[in-house]
Amino acid sequence: MTSIKEQAAISRLLSFLQDWDNAGKVARSHILNTFIETNQGKTAPELEQEFSQGASLFLNDSHVSGLGNWANGVPSCGKRIQETRELELINLVWNMLCLSNRYLIEFLEVGGVLTLLEILGLEKIKEEDKKESIRLLQVIANSGRKYKELICESYGVRSIAEFLAKSKSEETQEEVQILLDSLVHGNPKYQNQVYKGLIALLPCASPKAQQLSLQTLRTAQSIVGTTHPSIVDCVLKVLRTMHLEVQYEAIELIKDLVNYDVCQALLKGLVALLIPSVKETSKLQPKILNDSAVLQLTANLPVFLQQAAAAKAIGVLARSNTSIAEEMLHLRVVHSLMAAMGNTDHSNSQRQASLTLEYFVQMFPVVEEHVRRSMGEELYELFLSNAEDLYMKIDSIQADILAANKVNVSKALSISGVSYSNMSFYLGPCGEDQLAYTTYFQKEGSEGKE
């Protein structure tokens, strides 16, 4: 026999459901408003007690369907249904899902995941509402492997990644990172999908999205265990950024990637970036114009930002692992670093290349010998005295000497029979890009002297 309190709760529930069934769109909007105001902050057990263990009947019929209608922008008497205080509605669902697996299952059964993912792609929805959708997806993903798989099966990775790239709120983007990190853990069936989605994010225009993607990629890489062929090119292109926090994360990921099968391709790619292609350097405007705007553009040309970052990354890798440093000798890294030191159009390229070359000179006698001979005593003494500030002290002739250097340590190692690395291979003489690059800077230097 039910108590008087239980009878009252049942009566409230039946009355509530009857009002809902008989209501039109406008009336249902008011009912939802009242429901939110009355039950804001209540837990799932409290709601069940309030509705005599029948709260899910309302949630099945109204709560999720109302959320879906709002997301799709169903008009109600000339006004969007979003005027039903959608943010509080989502918050209320989130509070219940946190505390009740039963409500979670019911929410999913009526298409909750698809609705939340759809919200992320709608342009007219407020950023705050989209953030709450992400938080709901976090709750779902953290509920277990099968829920993570459900999100991924619903094309969730693509929707979530696209939202991360387009979001204008760093706080929201950080919430998305938490969700992606959750999806890559304990999700063996779809962890590769998340991994590839993170790689696809690297070329996006949002520096914050790039930074967070790189951070999460480090975790994903260790979980997946194998590399995707596109990761090398994508990470190297990120080095064109002018955002130091993004560059830092890219170099941290590169430090991890040298422990995988892409190591050789990664090192070769980094060394190649020290000598930009003819196509890239031809974008430079003639200095004779003396246009400050042009000079500013030249100083921040992405290819030179990438050149400086590559020199820095090579230094970081060489200092952390002698075997990698030895391997790069066979990639003609010394020759390329000196060429970068001759790039008077970008002082940071000169500075980073000089600091990295200093390490190779100190570590390997054969490098010291070839660099001294190529530079000449005067320039070499300047280099030894302060490698970091060398770019401020050299003249145009000395810059030409650096840019046109023909140092070939790998050839010397091959002739002497000395091998510093088990992985070593010989790249051969410099190619057409290097000749054109050298010619360009020699021409620039001669113009400056005139």
C-alpha cells in the first residue's frame, strides 16, 4: 500500500504528463521553463522521488525531444525554441547523467549522442551551449568503452575535431581536448580514428587548436604505437607557425617521433628545411624597394619561421641523443646549418642555426675541422667567441661565405671509413635548390654592397 507522499507524487506525475501531452509548442516551452526552475540543482534520485520513480517518462518524451527540436531550430510562433532556456536544460541533463546510468541509457536510446554532435555543427547556436554539449559527451565517453565506441560510430571524431578547429573560445577548446583524450584511452577499436583525426587538425588555422592537438597526439601516439605516414609532413608544416607555444608542442612531439619508424624521414625533413626551395625564396620582395611593410613580410615569411624552428629542433634532438646527432652528420646537417646562418633576411634563422652548429663543433672534431676551414680564421673566431650573437657581427661578405659553403662532413666520414651511426646513409652532393638558394643570397649580398 502506497503512502500519502507516494500517492501525491504519482498524482503530480500523471498531471504533469497529461499537461505535456495536451500542450502545443508554446505551452511545452513554458512547461520546460517551469521544470528547469523547479528542479535546477536536483540529483537523479531527488527527481525520481519527486516524480514517484517516473521521471524518465518525462525525460524520454519531452526532455531529449525538446533538446533535439531546439538544436534543429524548430520555430515556435515566430520564435526559435531556443528561448526555452536551452543552456539550463542541457545543464540539467548533464547533472542527471553524471549521477544516473539509467538516465544515460535512456538519453542515448532516443538519439542523445547524435543530437549533441549536431549541436556542435550549427552556426546559430551559442558557444556556451556547444561547450555544454561537449561536457555531456565527456560524461558519455567516461561511462565506458561501449559509449566511446558509440560516439565514434556516430562520426563523432570528425564532428568534434571540426568544432575544435572552428571554436573561438579557448576554454571550450580545452574541454574538447579533454573529450578527445578520453576517446583515445580505453577505446582500442577506434583509437586509430582519433589519432588520424588529431593529425588532420594540425593544418587548421587556430593556434590553440594546433597546440591542443599536438599535446593530445603525444598521448595518442604512445597508445597507438605505430605512426601514420602523413604525420611527418603535417608536424613539419606546423613549424611555420609564429606562435611559440605551438612550436614548442611540435618540437616535443618530434622528440617522441624519433623513437618510431619515421625517425629517418623526420630527420631528413628537418635538415631539408634549413635550405628553403627556390619556389619559396622567390616569394621575397626586392630589398631595394625599402618598403617597411615588405621588409616586415620578409621577416615573418613562413618558410623562414620554419627554417629557424627546424634549426632549433635539430639542436634539441642532437643534444638529447648523440646517436641522432651522428646520424644527422650523414644528412649534411653542418652544410645546411651554415647555409641558414647566411640568411640575412631572418635573424632568428641565423641565431638558431649558429647555436646548433656550435654544439656539433664542440662534439665532433671532424666538424670543427671542416667548419674552421670553410669559415676562415677571422669568421671562425667570431663564431667561437659568441655563437648566439654572431648574426649581429658578420658583414655581407661573411654571410655570403656561410650561404655558399661546400662543407661535406658526410663525404669526409665516408672517405676516412669512420661511421658514427649504424643508420647512416649518404645523401650525395647538394641539389638544384641549394645552388639556387646560394645564388640568391650571393646576389642579395652583392646588391647590398653596391
